[in-house]
Amino acid sequence: MKDVTYVIHVASPFPSTAPKDEAELVTPAVEGTQAVLKACVTAKSVKRVVLTSSCVAVGWGAGVDLSKTFNEEDWTDPEKLDAYGKSKTLAEKAAWDYVKELPDEDKIELAVVNPSYVMGPVINGSQSNSLEVVKRLLEREMPLVPKLNFNIVDVRDVANAHIKAMTLDDAAGKRHLVTNANIWMKEIGQILSKEFKSQGYNVPTTGCPNAILWMNSCFNKNLKTLIPQLNKVYKFDNTRMKDVLGITPKEPKEIVIDMAYSLIENGLVKKAKKYKGPNGGGEEVAEETKEEGEKTEEKEGEEKPKENGDVKEEKEEEDDLKKESEEKEEEKPEKIEDVEKEEEKPEEKEEGETKSEEKTEEKSEEKTEESTPAE
């Protein structure tokens, strides 16, 4: 860590199932945090360490008052938590105790970020337990949705909070709850269904009765960890996040949809045949949009106001066309008269032919009279 000024410690074990021995999580979380802090002190150049803790270290577990909105002054009783919650709480406590006991010549600053359930887009194809809720809903691993409530926050807001906690003077020596809004798992399913049903994903949106979940938990170890959280709603105050760190949290709908698309795009969820992608059709739609934009530009170009010279030329053209039209109108009667005359000529010809025939007949009669012998 030579010449390093800031250190962000984010690593901590987060298993999908509860370990047989909680020490498997607690020991590496606590000792790992202490090791990082000791290395920072030894480096002599580190000014501040930012530690990623959790909202479970603030207010969680059996027997807590769910009518309360927890803030940074609150601490969870580690003995009322599961192995993961205990590991996060004890690791944070160990960090504060270690910094507090440092002599003045070795003092370093500590700032802590306490995020809630982190969701949002993934940046690579690596698996993590934070992906499981959205992943299982998209893949319909469960036909019914348990009555679970999550206080979610976007991973991009959490990342931003770490940078702010690292650099802002007011962040030193403080905890910072980085949370957003409470949302039921059923609501997450409804958001996903609305966005992805037409793209070939049959997302469950029907609630699961607690009794059915409890019965299934007898045969499924993963479900056992959910039972204590059914119907519980934990509320947290994110005032410091907004006022001190200056972060406005993203909305739940955006968080869920962005996360779902990233899971599909990174191969963590299989692409359905009807899948269109985040842009609703990718390059084809972009091309169509481009063509529509070009047509719109052409239309706008046609409707663009004319300059004075253009207007003058256009008026002259209109006058010429009007004049030509009038001349054509005048020519029409003459042409009609010519046609009538042409129609009359055949009649005159017929009359001439008739008169000629009459004369021929008269001459023929005269010759006949002359040639007839007298009696």
C-alpha cells in the first residue's frame, strides 16, 4: 500500500446457504477487516479507509421493533442475527474499535457504507447471491412468489456512495445508510412480467401462502432461511445518503429492469426466442428509427420557411403557370369549333354525293327516253 491515500474494503463472504459453523463467515470477515486496517496504518500514507458494512448491522433480526425507522445511530444485537448478519456487524464493530484505539501518530479516518439489498445491472458474467431474486423470477424457478419484502438500492448508487464517503470531509468518522425503497417480491415479479412477458419470459406474479412455503422448507434448506423474514418490513432513514453524500437514489422500476436485462445480456439468464433486448429490437429498431429521423428531417426541410428571394421566385413561377392556364382555357373554344367544322364536312360530302347520284339518274333517264323506238 505504499503511497496509497484511500482504501476501500468491500470484500466479505456471502454464501447462498447458512454454514454449519458460523465461524466460517464471522472469522474471515472480522480478521480480514482488521488485517486491511493494520496494513493501512503500516503504509503511513493512507488517509482514510471506507468499509462496506450492511444495513443488517443497523437494524435487523429477531425481536426488533418493525414500527421503527432505523438510522445510523442504531446497532443490531449480533446474537439475534444469522451467520451472515453477525459477520457484517462484528466486522464493522471491530473496525471502529481498532481505529479508536490507534495512537495519534497512527490515526487514520474511517467511513462506513451500510447498503441494503443491492440490486441493479451486473458488469460481467460472475454469479452472486444478490442476483438470485430477479434471476429466479425470470427463469420461473418458483411458480408462486413468497411474501418477502426488500429494502433495495441500486449498485450504481452504492458505488457512488463509496466514492463520496472516500472524498467528502463530512463523511469521515460516520456511518451512511445507503438505501432506497421497500418493495415486495410480488411487485418485482409484476415489474418483470410487464417488461418481459412479450419477450418470452413467464414471470410468476401470484403470491405464495406462508403455509405452503413453510411445508416446503422442511425439504429445502434454502427455504428455511426465508421463513423468519416472511411478512417483515424493515425501514431505514437515508437522510445522510441524500444530504451528506448528495445521492438521489434510483427508482425501483429502473433498478429491477436494468438488472434483468444485464443478467440476460451477460448470459446469466438464457435469452428467449422472442427476446428483443434493452432497445426493444437492437440494430433493426435503431435503423428504423434512423430512417424515420431522416424522413422527418426531409419533411421539416420542405416545410422550412422560405427566404425572401425564394418567395419572389416562387411567386413568379406561380404567375407563369397561371398565365399558361389562362391561355389554354382561351384555346379550348377554338379547338371545339374546329372539331365541329370537321364533323360538318362529312355531312357536306354526303350531300354532294347525293346530288351527283341524282344528276346521274336524270341523265340515265333521258338517254333511255331517247333510245326507246316510236310506236
